[in-house]
Amino acid sequence: DIVMTQTPLSSPVTLGQPASISCRSSQSLVHSDGNTYLSWLQQRPGQPPRLLIYKISNRFSGVPDRFSGSGAGTDFTLKISRVEAEDVGVYYCMQATQFPQNTFGQGTRLEIK
Amino acid sequence: QVQLVQSGAEVKKPGASVKVSCKASGYTFTSYGISWVRQAPGQGLEWMGWISAYNGNTNYAQKLQGRVTMTTDTSTSTAYMELRSLRSDDTAVYYCARLRFLEWSTDYWGQGTLVTVSS
């Protein structure tokens, strides 16, 4: 099974400053159809998860453009250009390339300094 | 607007079964799938599987094979997840989410259903 490893596990950030979360997979996430099915989700305290990014870098509807995704193969990054108070929560990467078994990363907690 | 509304909290004894419902609205139910994800207290997300609302095809996480069944009722746009032979480590919040097959992403999520397994 593909293992997804996120770093850091906790990220204290100053308001208005950038933040970056890394996600590394144990195998390439390039599917045989040429796509890479890597998503990022945000879970605010007490809330269900929310889709931010799909297929590495596509922002979902309504997601602020301060969120961006990048990467390829086994290494992926979620960046927040300027952290706002509402960004506090846990961020997960998820792979759906290894059909049919999807896998989440262990989560990265974003907190304000 | 797209909404997924889940059934209420459940308390079950070890060995029992639970069936969680997820009623969809605001979109064509049969054009998407439904994924199920659970989250044990204070833990991360665990993928459980998905079902196509179009043809009923399913895929389950290997660790749950034989204990989980996912179904849909297209007449009511409702998805169901049944978990049998419950153990204490099945205590978790269970989420349903709409699955977009084209991008293999889960875009709208239910509010979650807490299932507590305790003797």
C-alpha cells in the first residue's frame, strides 16, 4: 500500500506569513492514465474536512487563491501565501492513484504563533 | 446547493452492527459516487471505501473487507454504510463525501456521525 508522509506534523505560523506543508508518497502517484490523483483537505476544529486542492494544483470552487498546490511524482506541497486566522486546523493530503485503496497522510496541524 | 445530511449519533455494543445514512441533495445523485471516511477520537482520517451511485460498484479498504457494506437508494438519493461485528476501536466519527470520479476527489462532505462502541 502507498504510505503518505506529511511534514511537519505541527506548524506554528505568524498571521500574514506564508506556510508550507509537504506530503511525500512511498510510490509515484502518476496513474496509468497520466493523471496524478493527489488532493489536499482542510479540517477546521469541530468541522468535517473540506476539499482545497485536487489533482496536485487545482483549487476547488470557493477556495481562496492564497492556497496553492504543487509537486509531481512522489513529492507534493501545499502553500498558503499569507496565513489568516481562519486557516487554523489540520491539513491532510490524500492519494487516490492506487486504485481502489485511497490513503491519507497523517495530518499537519497549523496553528497561529 | 449540494448537501449531504447524515443520520444521528449511535451507541452500540461490541459485536453489534451499525448502519449510517447519508442523504444527498442539490445535485444528480447518480452522476457521482459516495466515499466513506472515519476519524477515531483525536486521530487522523481513515478511508473506508466508496460506492458508485450510478451502478452500485463498490471498493472497500482491505482492513474492513467482510465487515463493511456500502449501498445506495437512488429513489431517495441516500447512501448507507453498514459496519458489522463492531469493536471498541470502531468508535469514530463517520463521514460521507461526494466522490467525483473524473478527479478522484471528495468535494462535499456530510456533517459526520459519531458511532460509539462500548459495553
